[in-house]
Amino acid sequence: MKLFCAKYLSKFLQYPRLKTQVYKFSTCSLTSQNVRVRFAPSPTGFLHLGGLRTALYNYLFAKSRNGKFLLRVEDTDQIRFVPGATEKLIDILNWAGIQIDEGPSIGGNRGPYIQSERIDLYHHYVNKLIKSGSAYHCFCSPKRLDLLRKEATRRGQTPGYDNKCRNLSRDEIERRKYNSEKFVIRFKVPDEMKPWNDEIFGLMKHNIKDEGDPVIVKADGFPTYHLANVVDDHLMEITHVLRGVEWQISTPKHIAMFEAFGWTPPHYAHLPLILNKDQTKMSKRQDDVHVEYYKERGYLSDTLIGLLTTGGGGFNTKNPEFMTINELTNKFDMKLIHKKSSRLQMDRLDEIQRFHFGQKLIDVKARETIVSEVRQIITAHFKNSSDLSNINSVELSDKYIGKILDWAKERITNINSLVSSEFLFLWSLPPTIPVDLSSQAAKKAIKDTLESISKLEDNKELDTVTLVKVLKTTSKLNNLKYPQYMKLLRSSLTGLKEGPSIAEVILILGIDQTKSRLEYALEAIER
């Protein structure tokens, strides 16, 4: 990726290029009434819940108005750039069901959609600002800027730039360039800013003059967010900007820059913060706010989308957390987004997961996909575990896996749980058969159980009530207390000390698998 030194930037600003490319963009019509929004993250690591919420609300707003959702990668901060982060970001959006209409992954007629590939465009437009007197060269050293910050802090003032280089003469600018002094480009903030309308917060006014003139092109030639997002929003015909409330204070600068170019700014809407349970701001450094954290633990995309609807409003329906992303499209209303920061109902995550998991099992195609995923998980588990000897005993037919999923949907939060110690008996023989009875008593009880169970093979309406009656009869026949008898069968069938009722276990495993396990237990006792 090309970096631009101050010397190169100086020459570029003196001799602007790419007139053909600029003409192509500058002739784009801005009269279209079609809604166009953009999600513009920086590829600096994992996508977090707040970022996914921003992408989701942009997507729902656009789709509720038959508009377009653009992905734009803002990678101008080369220090924080993480290789591969863009690809992971696209994968996560696709996983979440957020379909990109234009972006790095699929293209579009307003590209390129990666800012580091648009550097020449930014230089062309910053040159226009310089020529019009709306921007200027600043040669202040980092040391001087640091002293300004420290002095402002000491006085209890807002740290900001004192605009020292605003009125440098052309001769002085050229002399300092000739001497290869490093410089940045700053935008001249107007002396007074008119109030502006935030689609969520209403009429807003910020005093940005005390902050001084912001840098819009850094010494390495890369634009800052302020310049790049304004140029890109205009050229990409963005009609509405939905972003985090932390950018609200910068919006007057962006509006001023739009006006300096003679462009019409888009509509702005700022989403309130998402807070932790203790009311602190969610941090990107928390592992459990990364979207991949939940994906890797088996949570469904619908679950995470549903979770994001539990805080902050924006929907004209009850229980939006139980809707799919397509269903939410028709229920989204920006006017209903709350102004106050809110907490996601994290304690309801598993409840939301179980609901969406159950809904997936109803859908034929989704069910087939889940069954296939479970088969892969089970196969991988036994292939990589010490229970390799049990792989041949594992039942992996579509019918059996489907039956397990129907039974387990209220007991698990994700399919990875099906290979936990609690559910491993569903797929393999118990590794050992602990027997508390004398071997002869245990053998007789198991043989009698086998005989009783075999008589039920043709019962197509077998239920737990019938099984309990049979088991109690067998218990009495062997002069065993029922709890003691249940303990023997549990050890034989599951190898666990506790779990579902034995009648339920037999129904889950089926008569054939139950008989096989009891026969295996007999062999183990005889050994």
C-alpha cells in the first residue's frame, strides 16, 4: 500500500492529476431520491456488538425504504490497520444476514470502496479547499502541539489548535516546503455554525471553534476521517448517515466542509451508546463484545441480531428479538430510537437463542443444514478424542440427529453443547459400567429389562408413561428398590450419575440402541 510523504504531497497539491477520474465522480447525479446508506468501519480488528448494531440499523433503514446498503472500509489510519480484518468483516456481515449492495466484496459504480485506494481523489478535493481559502498548510511540530494541549489542560480549557498557520503567506509556505518541512493540511472552521438537525436527537448546536481547525490530511499524505468521509459520502451519493453518538460532536465540522465544497450534506442520525451492566461504555477490548466470540460459541446470527434489538428501541412492534432480520425490516422506525444510552439484555441471550434455534428446526432447509453441522461436530469430536473406539457405535443418521435436536432444543443454547459430557451418551457407549449391586443381581436385572424392553419393539406409540410401568414391574420382579434399579440402568445406558429420566433416555435412544447398550453392560459385568 503506497504511503505519501510530505514532499510527494507538496508536489501533488501543486500539480493535481486524475482529471478524468474526478470528472467521472463529479458528474454523479445527486437528485436521486433513493435512500443510500453506508457502514464505514475501520479494519482494526474484530467487529464488536456496537459496530454490528450500527451496520444493522443502517441496513434496516435502507431496506425499509427500498434503498441501498454500502460497505466502505476506512483504512486511512495505517498505524492501527490489521491485515485480513476487512475479509473477516465481510464474512461476519454475510453471516449476520446483512447483504451488501455495494462494497469491496462485490463492487459498484461508486468505487473503489476502500479509502486507501482513493487517495488521489482526496488530494484533488483538498486542493480545491486550499484554492478556495477553506484549508491551509500547517507546519506546527508535534512538540508545539503537545505544549498547546498541556497548557490548555493546565488552564482547564478544551485542548485545541490555536490556528497559528492560518495566515501564512504564499512565499513562506513555498519556502518551508522547499526546505522539506513536514506539514499537514487543516480545514478552516467557520467562526459561527448554524444549528443542525439530528434525526434522532433533534436540533443540535456545538461550539467547535474552541477546538481549532482540524487536520484533514496528515503528514503521510493520508486523509483523516473528517475529509475522507465527507468526500466519499458526496461521491457515493449517501443520503443518510447513521453512526455512533460519539461522532455527533464532529458533525458540525463535516457539515461545514460540505458547505465549503458547495455540496448538500446528507441527513445525520446518531445512535446512542450501548452500555455494560454496570453502566460503563462497552469496550472493544472486551472479548465478549466481539461478534466472533458469540459465533464461535455456536450462537445463531438471528440470536445476535435479536439481542441488539433489546436495547435502544427503533421498532414498532413488541418482542423484536424474536424476529428474523427480514421481518425486522418492516418494523424498523428511526423515530422510535431512544436518545438515552441503553443496555442490551444479555441475561436473555440464551432465551433468544433457544427461540431462534427452535424456529430453525421448523424450516426444512435450515433443519437440514443444522443436522449436517451436528454430524460434522460429532464426527470431529470422536476423531479427536480418546473415545475413538466408540466411533463405530455412534448413530449419525438424519432421522436420529433430528430426533435428538427436537428433544434437546429446550436444553441447549448451541449445537456444540451436544458433545459436552452431559450429552455425550447420545452418541457413544458409556466408557465404564459402575455397578453397585452384586454381579448376579445386576445381571439378572439387566436380562429381565432386556426381555421387558424387547416386548415393546412393535409399540409405535410408546411413551414415558408406558415405559415407567414396565420398569416398575421389572424392579419389583427383581426385589430392587426403584431408585436403586434406576441407578443401575442409568449407569448402563448413559454412564452418568444424573440426567434425564430413564424412560426419557430409552425413548431418545430407541429400543434397538437401548438393547445394544444393555447387552454391552452385561458383557462388562461378566468381564
